[in-house]
Amino acid sequence: MEKQKSSKKELKGLINDTLQEAISRLALPEPTKKVKKLIYRNAKKLATVYSDMMKREEKKKRKLERADAAPKIKKAKKVKKPALAEAM
């Protein structure tokens, strides 16, 4: 099983860089401080969402693997023992 651990910080950096690069390719003026701050904030939110989504998917995958690997065992029913007063 491969572990794909991506921190929010790494994802945020990747998303931020990608957004900056995509905007620089457009025929727009140089982004101001306000625009950069907005991109950074949105990258942070997107990274949080993606990170949570990836964690949930990984958890589901592990749960399915455990369910497939482990044999299902039925529990035996408990039998009540008679009380001392009833036995005499």
C-alpha cells in the first residue's frame, strides 16, 4: 500500500504557484499586492478542501482493504447460566 501524504502547506504552495503562473500567461497587468493576497487566501482554502478530501478517500480505501482481508467471524450466542436459587 502506497502512502500518499500531502500536507496542506505543500498543496497550498502548489496551488498558489499554479494560479500565479496561469495569471501571468493572461494579458493582464502585473498583479498588485491585493490580488496576490486574494490568490494566497484562495489557495489556502483550496488546499484545505483537497487535503480533507484526500484523507477521506484514503480512509475509505483502507476500510475496504481491511474488510476484504479479514474473514468474517460470527459471534456465538451467550447462554445464560441458571441462578443458584433456581437450581436448588
